[in-house]
Amino acid sequence: MSPQPTTQLPNTEPPGESFPAASRLLRRSEFKAVQERGLRNADTALVFFVLGNSLGRRRLGITVSKKVGNAVCRARIRRLLRDVFRKERRRLPPSVDLVVIARRAAAQADRERLLKEFLRASAWFCRRLCRHEPAAAEDVNSGVRGGAGA
């Protein structure tokens, strides 16, 4: 017998808390598009940008410059942000690209602080995106569908 095909469609969220390449922003052009055309929300340790996509899933891109700290510090921040995204991504509007830029204050931040900033930003994005779009209607400019449920 042949193995059963996976039931996950390419344009859906990954199951559980996985973080496959399809859930990441990988190219500089993707990061630039989100930063130039997306909504911006800044907090003490993190700056967030979000832009709708037509892929049917949420994607994350993380930027941590050398100004924030050494390689160990930067890797720790990226690891914590990936963990927060994996566990809380459903709080974001569906079908969006999210870019997170770490500020210097992120070097001293613990997971709880990063989580708090992520939750605050995701609630802000849901309010902004849902307020400007009728339910179940697709925005021609951003590709984000109305409704914050997920």
C-alpha cells in the first residue's frame, strides 16, 4: 500500500505549532513590501508591520540588527519571537505577512514581555484591519479578508 497523502493544503495554516518555510518571509523583497506598504505598530522592544497576502496563511519575518546585541543575543530574540508566533499566530488577522523588528530594548526583554507586545500589536492590527473592511470582503489593495476570527 502507498502512504496516505497529507491532508494539509498548501494554502492553509500549518498544523499545531510547526513553523515550516511556508510560514516565513524569506526574501528581502517580501520584507520590503511589508515595511513599505503595511500597517505599522511600535512598542518598547519591538516594531511590527503587517500587510495582507493572498496565500491563505500568516507568515512571519524577523529582523534583529547587530545594534541589538551579539550573535547569541540576536539568536535568542529570534528564537523567542518564533516561539511566540507559533503559539499565538491565530490572534493575528488571517492571510497576513508580519515583519517584526527588534529594538535595543529587546535584548533585555524576557519571553513574557515579547509576548505582551505581540498580543498588544495583534489586537491593534485586528481592530484596524476589521474596521476598514466589510466582513468576508477582500480588500483589493492588501488581500486581507475581513473578520478577525481564527
